[in-house]
Amino acid sequence: MPRLRFYLQTPIAISGQKPPHPLMLDGILGYAWALRNGYGKTPAEVHPENLVFPELPLEKIGERCYAASAAFLPPEAAMYPTLLVRCADWKSAMARYGCPETAYDVAAGWRQAHREPYWLLSTPYVDFYYRGDNQGVTGLLSIIFQIRFLGGKRTAGYGQIRKIELKEKAADWSVWRDGRPTRPVPVKIAGERKDLTPEWTTYYPPYWAAANNAWCYTPPVEQWLPVRKAKEIADTLELFFAQKKESLPPQKGKEKCGEQR
Amino acid sequence: MTPLSATQIIYAGLSSGRRQEGPGEIDLHRFCRICGGPLLLPPKPLQERSGSWTDENLCRRKDSAYLCRACGWFTEGKNRARLWGARPVFYASPRESRTMTVPELYHFLREEFPAPAVFLVRGHDPNLLRKHIQWRVLDAVTYGRKKTRVLFCGLQLWRHGGQTTGTAAFDADEFVLLVDLLSRQARPYIQLLLARQRDKKKKPTAWFTQNLVMENFLKALHPDLTMNLYLAAYVASHVLTEELLSGRGG
């Protein structure tokens, strides 16, 4: 089964304000599909009946559920917190309200300048697995490659795609891997599973639409976020604290005591 | 059936389960504009919300013209002091709610806890009380021990560090082991530093010790800090501080 690998040039930005969600291949392709078909973002999209389900060249495992995995991260992926500056948005305020005031307060309210908490996911690449028509997928990927970025804060340069590689023969981890889901799989498709915990989440694009929520088995966090192994953490800390101990200056009082003895 | 949202769980938990879903209490066919959960009755029309409401980006169901009873209550801002008090951790399930200290969170996670549940951890900054923290947790409901989600916000190192906000998602058993591991590794060195402080006739405070431990964790683990590891380090710094200052650290 095919595997897609997005090589990245800059870290992917994940908002710290909201719980993180995995990057989904059908979400990415769905966005390209919407652009290709001229479906822009309009205020009408807040009504669930106005949302269009993207017809993608992917195999379906049930109603509206594509055989396309969430992101897989390599072991060398790392993550760290940061604060990104958002400039005062006086232009939108002016566009919305005209110029009724002589000055806009850019230190308060929704237009204020502030620092937004973000987590940067630094990884050389992310992988996705799917079942479907390679040619159709490649066509949609050309649009994604033109967009060139994944994740949040794309206009600031985060999540830049260097190249996309398609490997036609790889393991089939499009839906399951070792008995665990690699993407949100609705309980009504997978059936009751005692060993898995269902969560109330979305399983088809657009993933931001809460109207799409259903009880799903979700992929393990260690698949789509970096998780350091306990042994590795123990080794790191042991080395760090040993070095710190060695670098501590000797206590003057104790030295004197020693000399007197 | 649509389950209760995070704000609805907090609201129900604050009343010790008296505000339960039931006939005449909940409308399953309509949804709350903010949290996207089923509409707890009586609903609040959209027009009645606060004039200073600026968090429209948080709304989960913008097609709805009503706020549920829980979100309507939260927009009034009456929750602030009650939710947080002086303790930095808040836990709620539909049947109960409680505030606790960070070491208490660690002990709480060791035991079985009822789900669905909501966990919030805040830092020291009291300004966070004005920041509608409860909205941020909307997608961070814990549905089981193996998928525990804890939202933390404004965790700060010393007084000048940037505030860190995120959501940790982990298996509670593994998280407890991670906290144990971090505490165990840091204990000898921190004990040594504290002993030196005492030799200088300085009494280390809990705030100083916790920041000292956290600073060392951040230096050791930088730059590879996941949200889980950050929260584990924060919890471990509090647990270790409590142990060392109460004389239980050995």
C-alpha cells in the first residue's frame, strides 16, 4: 500500500491554546479538493448542511470514512514550547468599523498585540499511509505542494514542505496498526472494542466542524506527537545531574574545616 | 447521543451532580453555540451574551443561536474565584468537582478516577482568572484513564519566564511512572543544593525550590520537551519540593 512522506524544512506550529489534533491525510487532501473545485471559505460554512463532503480518490472503509492515516512521526522528531508574536490588528478594526474613533486601542480587546503560545514540532518528515488511487492523490498533492506549508502559522513560514515522496509499496497502516487505529475510526464501523477507549471526535473532513463528531477510536498519541522513552529520559537526566554535581564549586566553609583537620 | 461537553461537565460537577441531564433538563436535538454540546435548558439566546464577548473563534456550533445553561453561566464570569480559588488544579466529572494542589493531582492520577472528566492546571499568575480558561478545555475531555488529557496554562518559571500553555494527553499509569522517574533522578542534586542554601543560613521556600527543580528539568530536557514531558516535569517539581521541604525526601 502507498506511503506518502512530506519532507519538511521548518517546524510545524501547533497552537497551545487548544488541545492538539493529529494532521490527517484526508483533511489535507480534502482542502486541496475544495480549492480545486472552487469551494472557498464563506460565512455560510457555519451551517453543517452547507458543508461539502470531499470526494477523494481514496478507499472508504465505511460511510464518509477514508482509509487514510493520521501523521506518523519518526523517532528523531522533537517538540518545544514557544511564544509567537501577533501584531496589533488595527487594519481589521478599521475595515470593520470604519473610522469612528480618532485612535484605536491596540492594547486591549481582540485587536491587541500579544504573544500566542505555540508548540513547535521539529521533524525531518511526516508519513501518511493510505489505500486509493495514486494518480488522483498525486493530482491533489500538486495543489498542496503549491501551498507549500502544513499546520498552523503557515504565513509565518512554519511547516514548510521541502518535497513529497510517494512510495508505492509499504505496510498497510492506513486504518489499523497492531490492533490500534492509525486514524479516528467510528465505533459503528469498528464495532465495540474492550481494549480501546472511544472519544467524541471528528472522523472526516472538514475536521474543525464539530457537527461531524461521533464516538471514535483514536490513534495513540505516540504516533502523531513525539514521545520520549523513559530510559532515554533517565539517561539524559542522570548525565545532566552528574555534570551539574561535578561543576558545583567547593564550599568555602567546608574547605576550611578540612584544612584545620 | 451527544455527550456532555467540557463546560457542561464542569457545570454539572460544580453542583455535585444535581444539574444532571434528564427530562426537561436537556434538549438533544439542539446544540450550544459555544461548546457544541447538547442544549442544557433553559437556553440563553445569543443576543443576551456579554457585550465584551470576543472569543467567537472558540464557538463549536456557530449555526446555533443559543448558549446552553452551562456556557451561559460561564459567560457571566461568576465562576472565577469559585473554580480556581487558591489551588492550581481543578478536576470535574459530571458527579463531582474538586480543586487540589499539584502534588495532590499526582496522587489523584495514581488511583482510578471516574470518566468523563476535565482536568485544568494553572500557573501562578492570578491574571489567568480573567482569561476564560474553561473554554480552552473544550476538546480536552478525558474519556478514559488511558487517554487522560490535562490542560495546563500559564506555567511560569521564576517570575520572568514566558508562560507555557498546552494540553498533555497520556496514559495515566505511564505519566505517574514518568513523574516518579523525574523526581528520583533530580532528588540527590536538589538535596545537595538545598543543604548548601541552609549552610548559608538561607531557608529555601517552596516557591524557590519548585522553580529550582523545574529550571534544572528544563535545562536537562531542552530542546526535546513534549507537552506530556513538560507537565510531568512541572508535577515532579512540586512533588519533589513537597517531599524535600517536609523532610520525607530521605
